[in-house]
Amino acid sequence: MDLQMRDRVYLVTGGSSGVGLATVRQLIGEGAKVLTCARDADRLSQVLAHEVPDASDRIVAVGADVRDRPQIDAVVDAGLDRFGRLDGVVNNAGGSRMAPLWETSLDAWRDEFDLKFSSVLNTVDAAREHLRASDAASIVNVNAVLSRQPETKLPATSAARAGLLNLSKTLSVDLAPDIRVNSVLLGLIDTGQWRRRYEDSGDQRPFAAWEADIVDDRGVALHRFGRADEVAAMILTLLSPIASYVTGSTLDVAGGVARYV
């Protein structure tokens, strides 16, 4: 299926690994041009040179912390200077804070909410007037099933993601009809975070055995972690012009882990 993304320009935050990197790769595969950022500029450049070596003329990569508005303004400006337009945004920067409720300090709570909200508000505000010039403007916020199904081991992240889901709905109304806004809710995706948790666990078994215990404990219907490319495919679908009548919606990419209706 042609996603109608050729020569369109998309901003992907957090493009140096995991879902962000997979999204960049698939956008390039669709013939799009990509503006991406990550905090570690050198690592971002090295990863992109390895993962999409023949696409340097279609990628602008900038080091930036999305919590800092001047830095994200500079990212958007760099993309406009190079490509002259912006058609969509994937708000992907983020992470998870695994700590019990009463072992999470107030500063940690503030930091978690700052990351989840500032990353989206800064990026959307910097991009929205440029997006309005597109005939198919779209935003996809990468969120998690935690937004609807709290995890006791991740209380701060669960609460922050619930707020982001609510904010995404507000944005979909506020920016309509010019810009569509949708969310992708992730379950257990095999990215660097899970690999680091496996290494930190000290478990001597192969990763697959450790993974099997976790998916059984969490009740993942498909009995495995998801892959970053599986998430990216759904992000591209919602981001693309073929989803032109979809806004304010959420799509679970979670292997059936969700227990809500």
C-alpha cells in the first residue's frame, strides 16, 4: 500500500534508538524526508550513518533536549532551512521510571511529568504553524498502555502517561481541522530499555527465557515482546495521509496485554 508520504517531511523526536529509529527507517523507506533529534548528537549521527547510510540527503539530525524550548525551536528551524516544509510530527522522546510508589521522590515525580509533557508541548508548539501549511498535517504521540492500565512498579510513569493521553485528546480538538492528532499505546516492546533491565537483573538464563517469564506475568496474549518495527508501522499508518479521517484516536500496539475494554 502506498502511504502517500513520498517527499513529505516528518519530525521524529528520540530518533537514535528503539521505536524512534525504526520510525525514521520506515519513513525513509516510504520516500519521505526526516528531521530527527536526540540528546546525544554524536550517537544520533553514528546510528543514522549505520542504519540508513544511503539517505543522508533526506535526513537532518540535530542534538537537542526536547524539554528545552529553544533547542526544539532550533531543530524545527534546521528542518525548515533544509526541506522548506513540515508535514508531521512523531513525539517519541521519553522513557520509563521503574520505582515503587513510596520510593519515588517528589523531584522524580516532577522530572517524569516534565519529560512527558514538555517534550510534547514544546515540539507541538514549535511545529504547529508550519504544519498548518501542509495539506495532510498530522501528529502521533507515542504513549503506552500504562496510560489506561497503571503498573504498580511504574507509578510515576503510569500517571504521567495518563496525563499525556488526556492532553493528546485536547490537542486533537484544539488543532482540528488543520492538524490530526492520534496516539499509539505501547505494551512490552523489545528495545534498549528491556535489554538493559535484563542485564541489570543478573539473570543467568538466555534473554528469551527471561522474556517468557515477563510476558506470562503481564498476561501478554501473543506471548512475546513486540518489536520496534511493528510499532513504527502503526505510527506511519496514523501519520500518513491515508488516515485522513482519524483524529483523537488511540491504537494499542501491545500484543493483547490491555485488560481494559
